[in-house]
Amino acid sequence: MILFKPEHAAPILAGTKTQTRRMGKRRWKVGSVHKCYTRPPFAKGGAEPFASVEIIGVRPEHLRDITMADAIAEGYTGPGTFLRAFYDINRMASDADPLVWVVEFELVTP
């Protein structure tokens, strides 16, 4: 299971969002398939997955090392817009540069 913000569902389904950066321990194995949700399935009222994705790459990287190509693969117009969204989503100071896991994926089923 991978949780995404609701605004990320459409770009994933369109195949334009093919990366996500996550903090914490490495939880993804190349070749594994994960259901994608916009809310936890165990939340009140439940939730249905909007897609399944296959993990095709995982690597550690400092957050601020994101390239233009990677920002676009994240579904953003550039590193600045991606970083602002990441800091907001994760409630972080805008000068933070944590080590994150870059998870590359491809859509398996919509």
C-alpha cells in the first residue's frame, strides 16, 4: 500500500507521475506491486485503491538534490514547486534537506 494525496491520483493514472519521495525506512522492493490509495483503507468508511503500481527503482537521495527531470516525474513543473509541496505535505521547515527514498514506479492497473 502506498498513500498519495488526492491531487496525485490523476497524474499517476495518466502516467505522468512516476516517482515519489518518502522519508523513513526503505519499505519498497524492486518488482513488488503496491495498491495506491488517497486515504487509508482502514479509515472510517474505508477506501478503494485507485491504481496499482510496480516498483522499478529505489534509491536514497538528499531531498534538495532533486533534478528538473525528477521533479517532472514527481508530477511538478520544477524542483521549486516540488519542494514547496513536499515541505507542506510533511510539515517541514523550508530549508530542510533530509535523506529520502526515491521510489520509481510504473502503472500496472488503473
